[in-house]
Amino acid sequence: MLNPIYYAISAILWFWHKVVSYVLDPDSGVSWVLAIVLLTVTIRAFLVKPMLKQMRSTLKMQEMQPKMQAIREKYKNDQAKMMEESRKLQKEMGVNPIAGCIPLLVQMPVFIGLFHVLRSFNRTGTGGTQLGLSIEVNRNTPNYIFGVDEVQSFLDARIFGVPLSSYISMPNEMFGAFGTVDFTRGKIMAVAAPLILIVVFATHMNARLSIARQEERRRSGKTKAPQNDMMATQMQMMNKMMLWFMPGIILFTGVFWHIGLLFYMASNNVWTFFQQRWIFAKVDAEEEEELARKREAKRTTAPRPGQKPKNPKKGKNS
């Protein structure tokens, strides 16, 4: 079922490794890490437009909350009519709730796909999805798009002295798949632990940036506060999950993450930080332009000082 995703991820990684190999040694750890970073850039660049649409949709949804609340109250005894009117309002406002899920729906398969592809370079283990291959068979078995030579290149590549598909909790019997065992679990920990902490910290800070924007918009009156205690509680829970729960999951599951995957997560978070700032600035500018346009339209249609406002109804009656 997930094979198309695995082939797609391995194809993108293969492409960038080939590109990088024109400049760097194709068998070096740096060339493979750079290929992983460029894979990250490729995926995230593809998601810039959906993320921008998601942000615009979120603002429109906040704007139409009072109307949605009025529909709920008016049709509280008629669920079918409530859903019909809600969809009608969403269409009028140009809001598509499903579109907001696209970035997450794309990023999760990418994460899972890259995790699997990197793990599949070394299939000498016996747990989980491992095949229990012998060292020789593993080194001579293709990995999706990657041929035998590329599999061996990846297995023998080192970054800071450790293999890219090694991880802290890797069983000792899998070490032999990397050719010469010139590393220890301590070395893997020395490389992986700082990367895990960087990813945890970056995830926390990206969440803090998003929450700070929410609070700033509420203080400026651009976004209304939750309409009841239940909604306020739900928002607080969501914010706490973003700030602490997600970084906590990364911290405690990081022992299972390959070095290459940690580089993906680190570069992904760096991209997220700058992308969020750019999208926030762009959407805010668009919002200010829209407000200015409405003010100008209101000013041009308002009666001049001393002039009586026109009364269309009076004209019809006369």
C-alpha cells in the first residue's frame, strides 16, 4: 500500500544525490546528508502554496465564526439543515476545511517514507519490518530506486564518524552491515543526541512562534477570543500539545530515529521557522490591504459633509 510513497521518496533522494555527486564525493556522508536536506527543501517548497491557502482559510474561518454560531443556534434541532447552511456559508466565504489538512497529510507520509527507506539500507535485523538478511546479501540487494552500488555507498558513508542509517537503539548484530565497524554506540549517541535536542528545541520554538501570533492577533482585535469556556479550554490544550507534547514525543522516540532522518527533521524545522515568518508577513499585508480597500470603499460611498444621505425608499414612494 505504501510502496508508491517509498519509491517516490527514494527517487527524490536518488535524484539529489546524483546532482550533489557532480560536486562532492558521492560516497561521502556529506553528499548523502546534503541530498536529504535537498529532499526536505523539495517537499517543503511544494507545500508553500497549500500552507499559504491554509493560513488564508484559517483567517476566513475565524471571520465567519459568529455566522456559524448563529446557524448552530437557529438550526440546533435540525442537524441536516445546520450542515447544509454551514456548507453554504463556507462556499460563500471561499473556505475549504479539507484543504487545511493537505500540508499535514503530505508531510506524514514523507516522514514515514523516509524513515522506511533509510531503515531499508540495513535489513540485517530481525525485528519489526527487518528481513534478517545476511550482511553479504544485504549489501548486494537494491533498496527501491537505489542500486547495489548506491546501497553500499550509503552503508559505508559516515557523518561525524557514524553511519547515516544508524540509530541509538540499533541492535549490535546490525553493526556489521556497515562494512568496517569503526564506530560504537557511544559515537552514535554523541551524534544523535545533539540532533535530537536541536529538533526538540526547534519544534518547541516553532510552536511558540505560532502561539505568540495568535495572542498578538487577539490583543489587536483581529481575532476574537474563544466564545465560551469549552472552546478556551480546547485551545489551551492544543497549544500545550504543540509546545510540550510534540517535542516530548520526539525526545522519547529519538532513540529509534536514524541519523539521516534526524538531519531531515532538523532541516525541516529550520525551513518551517522561516516559512512561518514569511507566510505570517504576507497574510498580514494582504489583510491590511483588504481593510484599506474596505475603508476606501466606505469613504467614497459616504455622503459629503452637509449633504443629506440618499434614501432610495423615499424616492420610490414619491
